[in-house]
Amino acid sequence: MSKDNEWYNFRGFRWLQAMIFAIEEINSSPKLLPNMTLGYRIFDTCNTVSKALEATLSFVAQNKIDSLNLDEFCNCSDHIPSTIAVVGATGSGISTAVANLLGLFYIPQVSYASSSRLLSNKNQFKSFLRTIPNDEHQATAMADIIEYFRWNWVGTIAADDDYGRPGIEKFREEAEERDICIDFSELISQYSLEEEIQQVVEVIQNSTAKVIVVFSNGPDLEPLIKEIVRRNITGRIWLASEAWASSSLIAMPEFFHVIGGTIGFALKAGQIPGFREFLQKVHPKKSATNGFTKEFWEETFNCYLPEGSKNPPAPASFHKAHEEGSGVGNSTTAFRPPCTGEENITSVETPYMDYTHLRISYNVYLAVYSIAHALQDIYTCSPGQGLFTNGSCADIKKVEAWQVLKHLRHLNFTSNMGEQVDFDESGDLIGNYSIINWHLSPEDGSIMFEEVGHYNVYAKKGERLFINENKILWSGFSREVPVSNCSMDCLPGTRKGIIEGEPTCCFECVKCSDGEYSDETDASACTKCPEDFWSNENHTSCIPKQIEFLSWTEPFGIALTLFAVLGIFLTSFVLGVFTKFRNTPIVKATNRELSYLLLFSLLCCFSSSLFFIGKPQDWTCRLRQPAFGISFVLCISCILVKTNRVLLVFEAKIPTSLHRKWWGLNLQFLLVFLCTFVQIIICVIWLYTAPPSSYRNHELEDEIIFLTCHEGSLMALGFLIGYTCLLAAICFFFAFKSRKLPENFNEAKFITFSMLIFFIVWISFIPAYASTYGKFVSAVEVIAILAASFGQLACIFFNKVYIILFKPSRNTIEEVRCSTAAHAFKVAARATLRRSNVSRKRSNSLGGSTGSTPSSSISSKSNHEDPCALHTSTERQQQKRGCKQKVSFGSGTVTLSLSFEEHQKNSVTGKNAKRRNSLEVQNSDDSLMRQRALLPLQNSDSLGVEPGFQAPSSQESSLQESGVAETKQEVQSPEEPPLPSANSQNFIGSGGGSVIENTIHF
């Protein structure tokens, strides 16, 4: 130890020995610089700029003297050759000062430990090169480690020099890119005052950041660590730069409870064959010209060499040069025993003999070999292939420093480890880092540097860092990764929300909005799900949106399908009944052909509802609305033509040839076709101009995709439904007008009810269709179609089917004639009463009326006597069939009795049956008149009218509404009894006291 009681730098002496070993190895090599010997001079910078500049000026001045050839003018006993290259210095601050001076004279400087990124500036440091990687990569590696362990809240400490300040500045840039926040940033120095050191320690103690990044060297960091140890501030994770990651000044067992578990960077270790033996051979007697060996020997064995030794004193003190110091002696030379010279260097454990991981020592070895290979290139240069003007080469015997610098910049050789050595344009060697973790040795309690990973500068971004977490001991003993975050991690499904006035690393966790997700922790923003996806309940991922349409398998779809199938079945059943009983009076009276067509249209209506169920496709979307519209128009057209035709028949006075021409069966079908054809034209125009198509609707609900049909044109849909409703309105008008016609004949009242149901359904459909969305749009339309179809089917056909199947006694020609006769009588009675009122007014005006009118009896006898009149009254009662109908009009009530007398089986079939009608009339005023009324009602035989079109009085033919297709022979087919002739009818009306007998001729 020196008089200043400073720690001796054993590692520095080993680096010096590495340089000497490399030079001696080169000098003894027959291949590298043969017949040439390299010399060297050693200067100690004492880790100060002033000492470094003093040493630099000494050989710069010598070079200047040599260049001026001043030796002949001076008495120089020892000629010192010119310095052609410099190896060093260690610290970046020292190298910066030296490089500025050497750059003026283009003397190459190859540093083995100065890693400051400022030294890569070739405009300022023209002659500086180095065999250590740039700190820029180290700062990036530090940020990558912090990001790897998901830390975002750290503190920084840097040495107040050209090494610490640029390094920590680069780290800040990298940290900002990774959203890493810095809680505090402090500068330190080995020359800092105690108050300044305590202030920094206060900041560290009060900070919530558990990770501290330190860009410093050992001597600058030592005062701060000592104060932290004194205050026993634990629980911090130290991230060390290469300059102190393996420093023996800091890596001391008494500091381990504070700095244990430190993560640091170390240069890749190299191998120097034979270097171990060279270190063990060091001895003062063998190094008579090396003054540093004497000091090393004394410090190692804590003794002193006698003054009589031939070892000259060291040219400068070699204490605390740059990095680590490990003191063995702790007293001055006055208390040391003399050295015997027989001490064994291997018996003492010092950093000097720690050759297991040669990092800086190998960089020194590589720096010397770089200069040697540059000289070798000059030595082997061939004229015309040199680096100078016109390919000229430098003279190895008169080589100058700037020529060596030129060759160093173009250097390319292979090291003893097989690695390619070439300086980049900044004079740097790109190297890799080893990541070490500080462990406590269980054997001797010393600190071990366990390699736990590496950082590959050559790899692409994101793959450079490798860490084996299983090897890391946090705080020296724990396997659990510590946490250093301002805020707790935001779990997947949330994002970081900014807190006003706080750093970006201090945040609150905000849940992702609907439709957004985050599948990672600490997400800065949530990601929007694709169009067909939606976020799950936890917002950690996107799941496919629920696709909704009116499906066949859902209960609602199944119910609608069952109702549609039920409608198809019932309609088919009714069609089957009408087909089987097609020759019965009820079926004939309903115009069979139109009834068949009407039932077919209802089948189409029920079937069209099925197109609205199931997954919408383009073809179903284009088919369903036209199918629905055409089916309903066909249905309404049949009802319209049928109702209007019956109304005109019953209101016609005398059927003419014009009626027969325009109201034949062919014309009825033509009218149905024309009405339907208009709807077909609407559908064709719609499909051509704006065809419907399937559509995925994302806008109605966020989590559901509605598969619907885009109608293409709402106007076209409105025309389709509007035209259907127009026909229904016209049909309703005619049905309402004919509501009092014989109810067993055309069911006018039921048609009216069916049209009312139709209007109620479709009027309700419009607001329901406009207010629903998604699958319910189709459901509403299906319900409307089924309701309207069931209304038509039930009102028009169920009563007839009921009579056909369960009341066959009413399915007779007589029953039909009864209702028809009642309507005819009502018309005749109204005409008679009108005439009665006119006659009475006339008689009253003449004064010939009496106070009362006797009861009248109206009888009409047949023009032809019945040849079978000899039947007994008993037989006549058995053969007689009849019915009674009550008809109300005005102030009177009419009871109509019709009785039909059939011939015996053996009677002549061509004879007409006798029919007697009894008519009882009672008027409110008890006045009866007797008069004869001739009604313009004719027999079908006499008029020659086709059976399908008859006047109301032609009971037999008017009931056969089957049209032109039926002949007279079909009417009197063998299956039916011969119809009685309408040549004679007897109407008998009985009143209160008097009888009026009117004879009515048919």
C-alpha cells in the first residue's frame, strides 16, 4: 500500500502483464513481424486526466523531435524511438482527454476498456479505436433486461464523467421507447462531498423504485455503496454496467446484504494460452527494468524490498488506476518486514491471479495484436497494392504513426480464438456481453459471478437477449422475481389509463370497451375486434359473433313451421273433400273450378311462408316476397271474381246473351289471370331493377350478426302489398254488398269476415314490420301470412266441409233451393207490397176502402195435372220433402214453406213433380189485398240459359255454378233425383182473418 493509504490495483497490473506477454509472444513469433522487435513504454495515469496528459505529451514531444531530426543538435545519451501506437487508457474520461491530443498528430490509440459512445465520433476523435464494444449496445441491453422482467419504474445513477453521462443518456432513450419510467436520476463521483453522497442515498431510500441502473466505475461508486451499507438499505436490485459489474472494490462480502443478486454485464471472456504460467513467473529479479513489479511484490506479500535491490522505483504510483483495487496490506512500509525474494505468488489469493475469466486482459492482448497485424500488413505490402497514393506502400523501417493508423482502419485478421477482428467505420469492435449474477460462495464466503445469460449484438431485435431465470438469485437468496412498478400490472382485458399529473408508468387499469380486447398484461390500448367478432365477457379475446336468423331448429321457427304445415295439410284436406264430393250441391253451388283454384292459391300461401324460415340466401330472398305476393293475389282474385259474379247474377233481372257471354267460366279464369298478371309484372320489375339479397347486418346489435334479406327496394315491396290490399278492399266491398244473399249459396257473410280478418292482419303487419328487426321481421311476416291464410281457409271452406262431412242432410238440392226461394220470395214480396201500397193509396183517395181487409189466401195451381195424383195421402207424406224459411222485411214477417212431391219409382221420369208452396203472411195493419202479380222469373228450359248462369227464380239451374262445363244431362244425372219442374208453384199465405189469393206464374 502506498503512503497515501490507497488500495492497490491488482487487476490493472494484470492488464499490464497481458500487454507485456502479447509483445513478447509477437517478438518470438517466426510468422508475425519476423526479424523485428517491438518495444514499449508504460505510463501510469493514476486515473487522473492530468497524469494521462503528462505522459502523452512526453512521447508526443519525442515524436516531434524525431520528425525534425534534432538528435544531431543535442547530446542525447539514450535515443528513444518514436511512438507509433498507444494502448489504453482504461477509463473513458482519460481516453477522451488523451484522444483529443493524439488525434492532432494522427497517432493511433487502441483502448481496451473505454466504452463511452462519445468516442465513436470520428470527427472529434480521429485516431481512436477500441477492442471493447460501444456502451450504446450495453444501454440497449439494460433496457431489454428491464423490459424482460416487466419492470417500468426504475432509478438511475451515473458517474459524472464521459463514461457515465453518455451511457445513462442512451439508456433513457431506450427506456422511453419501452415505456419505462425513471423515478430519479443522480450523478456521482469519487470526489463528491459527503453531503452530496448522503443526499443521493436519501433519494434512493425514499424512492418506490426497487431497480437501480448504475452506469459507473468501481472507484466512483464505492463511496455511495459504503453509505448505503451503513444505513442498511436493502431490497434493491442493482443493474450494473460492465465497468463495475465485476469490480473487486464493490464485490466484497461485507457489502453482499445490500448488493447481493446484482445483475451485471461482462465482456465475453477470452483465452490466452500460456498467460497463466506467465503470471506465475513474475518476480522482481526477473523484471529489473519494470518498476511496477517491485510495488506489486510489496503489496502482494505486505513486505518491502531492501533499498539495495536493483529495482528502480516505479515512474508513477500505480494505485487505484481505474477499476478495482484489492488491498492486502493495510500498513505503511515502516511496519512491513523485508521481502526475502522467495515468496510464492500462487500462495496468495489476489485479483491478479484471477485468470478464470479474462475479459479486459484479453482486450489488452487483442489490442497489441491489432497493432502488430497492422505492422505486418505494412511489412508484407506489395507495391501497387498499398493503401496510399497510387497503391504505394509504407516503408517498414521508416514507418510513421499515421501510416499505422491507416492500416488499422482497414485491418482484418483472425484472432487466436478464431474470431474475425475488424474495426468498423467508428473504430469499434462489435462484441457480445455475458450477463452475470452476484452469488455468495458457500465455500469461502466470497462473491461469485454466475453467468445467467448473454446478449448477442449480432442477432435481430427481439432475439438478442437470453436469460436463464432458474440460475438467478434475487437479493442473493430469493428465486421470486421482484416487482418494480409504479402501478400494478393491468390484467388482460384491461388497458392502462393515464393519471393526470403522473408519469406514464403510473396509471390506472381501465376495462376495455365492448368490442375491444387485450390479451396481454399492461396493454397500452385495447384492440378492436374484427367485424365478424366480438369481445368475450372478460375482454381477453374475440369470439365469433352470434349469427341469428329465423332457424328451423329454434322453438319459434319450429312453431311457425308446424303452423305452416298444418295449413298445408288442412288445405289439402279441404281440397280432397271437395274433389271427392265434387257432384254434391254444396260443392257445385260454390263454383267448383274457382274453389279448386282458390284452394291451390291457399296452398301456395301456406307454402310461401316456409321461404321466410331458415338461413337467408340470395335465391330464397328473391323468391319469398314474389311467392307470397303472387299467392295472395291469386287467392284474393278468385274470391273477388266469385263474389262479384254471384252478386251480378242475383241482381240481374233477366239473364241475356250478354250476361252469358261476359260471365262464363272462361272469362272468370281470364279475370283471375289478369289480376294475378299485374302482380307478376310488379315482381319481375322488382327483381330486375333491385333484386333482394341476403345481408349480414352488424349494426342492430353489437354481439349479434343478423342474417336478413335486404329487400332491395321498399317501394317495390310497398307496391306488392298495396296491390294485394287493393284487390282485398274491392273484394270486401262486393262481399259486404252481397252479405244478404242466400247464405247457403255463396257464404257472402263468411267472405266478408275473411276480408275483415285479412285487413286486420295486414294493417297490424305494417307497424309491426317497421318496429321489429332481425329475425323477428321474417317472423312477423310469416305470422301475417299464416293468419291471413287461415282466415281465408276457415271462413270460406270450413262451414262447407262441416256440412259435407257432418251434416249430409243439408247437402241436398232442396236445402239449396230453400235458401234461393227465400231470396226470390223476398224480392217478389217487396214488389207486391209496393204495389199494394200504391193500390191502397189510390182506393183511399177514391173513398172506396173499407175499415179492414180480410185475410187473403194466395194459391197458384199448376197448369198441368199430375198423372200420379191418385197416390194416397200416406204415400204422399212419405214422398214429400220440404223446408221452412222465415224472411223479415219492412214491418212484416214472412214464413216460407216449400214441400216437394216426388213421383214413385215406376213413374215416368220426364214428368214434372207437383210442388206446393204455402205462404203465410201477417201484416201489422191486418189489411190484406188480393191481387195478381206476374214475376219476370223464367224456367231455364224456357229461357235456354246455360246452367252456370241463371236468374234467381230458376232454382234448379242457378244452383249449379259449375259453369259452361255442365250440361243439362249432368244436372239430371242418375245419381241425383229428378228435379221438380218449376212450371207451377203454390204459395199460400194466411193472415189474421182475410185471405188474398195471388197467382204467381213462373
